[in-house]
Amino acid sequence: MVKRIAILGSTGTIGKMALEVISSYKDRFEVSGIAANRNIELLGTQIEQFSPGRVVVVDEERCSLLPSTSDTVVSCGSRALTELASDPELDILVVAMTGTVALEAVLAALRLGKRVALATKEILVSFGRYVMDALEEWGGELLPVDSEHNALHQCLHGRDISTVKKIILTASGGPFYKKDYRGARPEEVLSHPTWNMGSRITVDSATLMNKGFEVIEAYYLFGIEPGKIEVVIHPQSIVHSLVEFRDGSVIAQLACPDMRLPIAYALLYPERGTDIIEDLDLTKVGSLEFSRPDFERFPCLGLAYETLRNGGTATAVLQAADHEAVEQFLRGNLSFEHISEVAASAIEAHEFKVRPTISQIREAERLAREFVKKGVTWKKYSP
Ligand code: MG
């Protein structure tokens, strides 16, 4: 039976790769819907190529530039994402939109028992408890697309988390693994060594904030305590993560670094595809190195562990403050070395809530972004 897929964030790096994977499985998958924030030019091309029945443009102003046709209904605004996700005909929802705008869509899809292939880690960082509660209560399916968590899903292979001693997330280390980052320009940061990714995640990889978010993501996805989540630097990006079981066995997943593999895995699971990416030749890789991360040089990582231990609104504030700080850095308004400081002060300044509602989390996110913007305007953190 052909499975119907909707992609939220179809014009981004992961979204485009998801469409590529779907194209090579035409007998298995069909694109029933696509959504993007504002890139209507590319959406137009994707509509021609995949003729999805439904299209959503989140940015309402840009949306009016893309008219509906007899085959494709175009809807505007973030609420339309939830409608798209609630389509009774839909089988799989791919979520690859930056930020937490697709939260309600994720919850709606899980409530209807659909599979969600989740690439957007912000949703788990800010609203992990809500996503996991919905999953438990309604019995949808959540497949991680983030390469490390996808690797962990493969290593765990359905085994109970009580058999696990610890999980080990690998990190490439980013461009400043062995290099001074003071005064780093956006162009320098964006030339990331191993993975091809969007600009926010590339900056987050350079500060190790991305790895911090992944620790939080792993905590929710696998129900494992923070003390059992370890991070190691692995510059070759061949081992995508590992699980150490209580009996002493360590199982790792290895592959060439290419996001099309975790995407295909999440779409095809429990089956496996064929020839999704280039074969791994270990003799060409030669050696695999591992080292401990430097928490002093990369304070964002420790900050993420700390917010995870505090829970409540803290992780959402970290996520939102970082989002704004990265944007300000990319615009040249904030220095690279100040990103962690700005995020830490936003957490300190916020009104902490232990069991916040969804709207309280949204409000905490909004205030955190405002806090960072103000700090930047007052030239508190100038480059
Ligand atoms: Mg990752």
C-alpha cells in the first residue's frame, strides 16, 4: 500500500532530502502535503514536481503570492500546519521546520495514531514532556531523524531502557574543536567540516549547543536519566552514537555522514531501504578518534545539562534564547563567544515554572527571545 507523507519544512535542508528519498520510492510513498515558512519560489517548484493535494505557507503575507489551483489547496498560517497533520488520509508526518511552530501539528498527528518522523529537535527540547505524554496516551509512533538519535534507535532495537548502562552521543566537535573561536565571523562558523546542514544548526554545532539539545532530546525520546547520557567528540562523524548495555556490550551505528539515511530509516522502519547512501569504506576512513568534550571552552554543553536537570521552563528558555542569539550572531550583532553568556543570563532572568502549560512555555520562549534582543540592542554583548 502506498503511504501518504506530509513534510513540514519541505524547503529546508532535511525537507529537500526527504523529497529526494521519497522520489526513489515512488511505488511506496506519495507526497500528500508540503509546508514551508516563506520560500514560495521553491514551494512552487515542489508543487510542480510532486503535485501534493495540500500546501501550507506559514508566513501569511508571502502566502498570498501562492494561489490555490484545482489540484492543490494552499492554506496560510501556523494553524494550517495542524490541519495538514490531521488529514485522515495521512500516514507519515515529517517534521523538519526550525523552531517550535509545528508542535501542535506533531501532537495532532500522534493523537490520530500516525507516524511522526521528527527532525526538529526544538520541539522535544521545549515540549518534550507533552510530546512523550501524547505518544504514551494515544499510541502514535515517533521516529527520530536526528542522526544521533536515529543511531540510538537502531542500536537499542526495541530493547528496554533498563538494560542500558549509558548512551554515548557523538559530536563532530565543529570548526573550533582545535581552533580559537574568539572573534569568529559567521562565514567561518558556517564552513562546518562534516555535515551539510542549515545555518542555525551549524552555529549550534560550533558552540556545542546542538549537542546539549541532543542530550535533552535523548532524555525525552528514550526515557534515560541525564547522568547516563555521555557526549564524546568524534571528528570523523562515522560513528553516529553508541549504546552501552549493562552487560558490557557497546553497540554503535556507523555510516557515511549523510542525512538521507536517517530520513529513509524513519520512513521505511521496520523495513530497511537499499543503496540510500554511499557505502562506508572503513579502510579509507583509516582511524576513528574519540575524546572528551571541553566543558570550559564550550559552556553551552554544560548549560544544557543544567537546564535539563532543572526541567520545567528552563529547557525552553535555553532553546529560545539560543535561537535569538544565533540569529543576532549571523546578523553581526553578537559575538560568537557571547552566545553562551546570553543564553545563561536569559535562563537566570526568567520566571521558572516546574510544570508549565503549553502556553506558559510559549510565553517563556517569547520572553527569552525578547530578553536577548534587548541585551543586543543595549550593546551589552557587542562583537
Ligand atoms: Mg544531530
